[in-house]
Amino acid sequence: MVALAVAQVALFITLRGQQDVVVDGVVHGQALNLTVSLARLVDTYPPAESQRLADAFGSRQSCAYVSAAPPANHKMDASETRLAHLLAERLHQVEASQLQITIEPLAHSAHPCDRDVSASNLAEPDTSSGKPFRVVALAMHVPLKDGRWLTVRTAIDVPGLWNRAAILSFLFSSLAVAAVVVVVIRSQTSSLRELAIASERLGRGEIIPPLAVSGPAEVAATRQAFNTMQERLSQFLRDRLRLLASISHDLRTPLTTLRLKAEFIEDDVVREDLVKTIEELTLICEATLAFTRAEAVGEETKLVALDELVGDIVSEFRMAGSNVSAAPLPPTGYPCRPVALKRAVRNLVENATRYGSSARLRLDRSGDGILLSVEDDGPGIPEDQIEDAFKPFVRLEASRSTETGGIGLGLSIARNIIVAHGGSLVVFNRPSGGLRAEILLPNAA
């Protein structure tokens, strides 16, 4: 927009300069014609008639007189020199160097005809149009054949640069061009805005349809690249989940075979220990299969009342006999994948009730998004092991038993789900004891 404004101003000044040249050409041409005609006429008449002829050529815009003394020596500038050459060309027998041309503000110029013509006889500029102007006096001194000098003075109204019509024209044209530019820019950037929204949704793990490849060539290429990237990412995730599911599924048969063979071991201690290990491996495979099946479903994003979702989880655990409570839940609508999000929250509550015997949930809205916290009164986690708790199949419970410590997927699955929603999950020890898990979901785009 700045470049557009500069271009408009430059164009305006150029056009105004051309207009001034035309106006000056017309006005100066009239003054030149008057001077040439009067000089030739005075040269052909007796000297006694010279002043009478000069007075006859006078008007409200000009006056003339003949004098014996030459004009005061004056160093002409470029404009005055140019006019001197133009006048010399028309007089034919006079060199430009013999002429004297002066251009000066009329207010600062002594009136040359005060002996015969009062200053009020010079025309006042027309101010009715409201156009800025400046009045100058153009004086041309021409030597006559008998050695005398003819002086012709003309009052000239020079239009100012910033007249009202020019300013209005400039403003209207600038507004029109600016409006067109704004419309074009908005139409061009709408595709980029759509691309930005789609990128945000993809980062939140949402399933989005391919973008229409439209707009300028560069934007269309970017949208096509986005579609290709999305398809490749989806294919990569599907392949990884399929591989994980295949491994877990293929382990079922060998584990079943091992379980059957273990039953024939005569040593009771060895048999029970081996069966327990096989059952643990089977449980891990089943959990992995359940996880991959849930991820493979590709749940759609829906607008969900989070307060109701949290309330349902609290009710489920209470019905199962767990000590779970929630602070008053404010109505909170949020676009999410409800089944996955519910699973993440349920995993946190399950950990809280398992290690802390109770769980307290709280839902708040902050400037950064929506904050869901789960607190317990358990022993907490050593500070140097908090990050390890999010690693798959890592169990921090001392017995390492699946009966008391699970298989170590709860926090890992919960964090993956929250991150897929564009949020974050952190866990830290409370100063008063126990653990606090915080889910921060970003504001919806």
C-alpha cells in the first residue's frame, strides 16, 4: 500500500508538471507574441509615437513603455534564458544575449507603469474556483533599432500544484485503486487463510478432507503440497499402527502355545511363574491391540460439552465404588474426538484412584485454552522419574506387577491423545502431597 501511495503521488506530480508546462506555454506564448508585435510596430513608427503605441497595447494583464536607459543588469536563470531564446527566435535580428527577461513575484515588483497606469489597473487573480495560485510579473526588455528599450510587463497567474480539483481527483483515484487492491489481496489471501486453518486442524489430529487446489499458481502448488503431505502422514501412521497390530496379533498364537505347554510343567513354582509371565505378555498384546484398534477408527471431531464428558467419567467411577469427585463444572463446549479424549481422562483418573485412593477433577477456562486437572493424595512420583512415566510399558510401581501397577501404557496413551488434540499433558508433585495431572487444550481455531 505504501508503494501504491508513492506511485500515485509520483504520477500526480508528473501530470501536474505536464499541465504547468502547457499552461506556461500558452501564457508565455501570448506574452511573447505581444512583445514581438509591439517591438516591430514601434520600430516602424516615429519615436514620438512610441509611448502612444505602447499605451494602446496595454491591458489589465499587461503594460508597456519605451525608455532611453537600458534596464538594470540581471543574471537570468534557466527559465528566463529559455524565454530569451524563444523571443530572439521570433525577433530574428536580435540575439538572446541582448535581451533581458525577469520573472519575479508581483507583490515584490515595483510597478513599471506608475507614471501612466496605477497598480490597481493590473488584473486581480480569479479566486472563485478556489484553486491555489501565485502571481508573477514577466518583464521582457527588447532593444530597439534607435537604441532605446521597449519593456513589456505581463501579470501571470500560475496555478499552484495542489489545487482543489487535482486533490479531489488524486484522492478519488487513490481510494478506487486502494479498494481494488484490498479486494484482490483478500481474494488471494483467503486461500492462505483456509490453508492455515487446515494446518491447525491437522496438527490437532483432526481428519480433514483434501483442500481444493485453486488460487494463484503458488498458492495452488502449496495447497497441493499440503494435500500430499497429509496423505503421506496418514499413510505412515496407518502403516505403523497396522504393523504394531500385526505383531501383537501374531504373538497371540505363540503365547497360547506357551501357556498350554506351561501347564505340563511338573514344578509348581516354575509353572506358576511362567504362567504369570505369559499372562502379562498376553495382557500387553491385548492392550496394544485395543490401542491400535482405537487409533485406526479415525474418530471424527465433534463439538462436545466437556463438563458433561467429565461428569460422565466421575459417575462411572463412583458407580464402580471409587472415591472420585469434581468441582462445579462450568458449561464448556469444545471441538474434540470425544471417545479418545474420554479415554485419556479416564486413564488419569484410574491412575489417581489406583495409587492415591481418590481423585478430584476440576475444569477451568483460561486465556490459553481449557485446563482440566486431576489430583490425588498418593505418594507421587520421584522428580527424576516423571518423564519416564510417559514412556510406553514403563511401570514405576515397585512390585512391577500388572495386578497393582498396570502395564505402563496409561499415561503414554493419554499424552498421545492430548497431543493429537493440539494440547499438552504435564504431571507434577503437589507441595501438600500427591500428584496433579494437568491437561491444557488450546482454544478452538
